[in-house]
Amino acid sequence: MRQAERDAAFSEYVASRQERLRRVAYAMCGSWHQAEDLLQTAFTKLYVAWPRLSRAGVEDAYVRRIILNALLDERRRPSSRELPGLPDRDPAAPPGPGVEVRDELVQALQQLPPMQRRTVVLRHVADLSVEQVAHELGISVGTVKSHTSRGLARLQELLATPAQNRRQED
């Protein structure tokens, strides 16, 4: 693959998948700024491995895995031990009636334990099958089902609680 063809194929991939992968990153971390950083890290690493990955057709899985690994690495650093605040709003999204609901959902997602949040996001935001999630996270299919079920049940509890009561619980 010549350099110009490689760059064109990579640019086309990024343009077509960027917004969806950005939403996946946001759902995992709860911050649009951090999601942008994670996605840039993932795209940089993807570019290096592009010839090998594009032939195999596993670009999306690679990017999601890099986003997850980068998030985990970032959270392990001492500088990231600050308590997260409320998730920020998507600067590109116009304010509208769905913004409050989306903010509540993201806030509730951030209250889930990390593995439950990851399985719920990969299953319902990234729209992966149970088997794909198990493969990406390196866990069994049964574990994915268990974490997803518990995560969805907890989300229902959190979202059923009026917002004012939820803030008082925190």
C-alpha cells in the first residue's frame, strides 16, 4: 500500500467513524474533553498499525481497546486521582429537550462500577454482541451478561430516583 493510499484510507475511516467512537469514549469516561483526548490517542496508535489492521478488518475493535486501555492508564496515574465532577456537555450538541435526559444518563453511568459501565457501554452504545464484549474485555460471556444485567438494573434504580434525591445521596 503506497503512502498516499494509506493516508487516504485512514482519513476516510476516521471521518466515517469518529463521531460514533467519540460517543463510546464519552460514555466510558463521562467527559467530552477526556473523550477527545482518548480518541486522539487511539487514532494516533491506529495510524501506526493501520496497514496491518485494515487488512484484517479489525479497526473498530482496536480503537475501542485503545480507548479502554488509555482510560485505565490515565486513571492509574496519581494526577488523575481527583474526584470527577459532573460530566461536561458536548460542545457540538445544541441545547435542547434531550440534553437533561442525556446528562442524567451519563451521570448515572458514572455511578456504576467500572466493569458494569464498560459492559453496558460496549453492549448498548457501541452495539457489540455479548461475545464481542467478552473478547474485548478479556472476560467470559457469562461475566458480560452478569455485569450488563446488574449495570442495567442499577441504571434503572438511579434513573427512577428523582434527580434531587440522587444528588443528596452522593
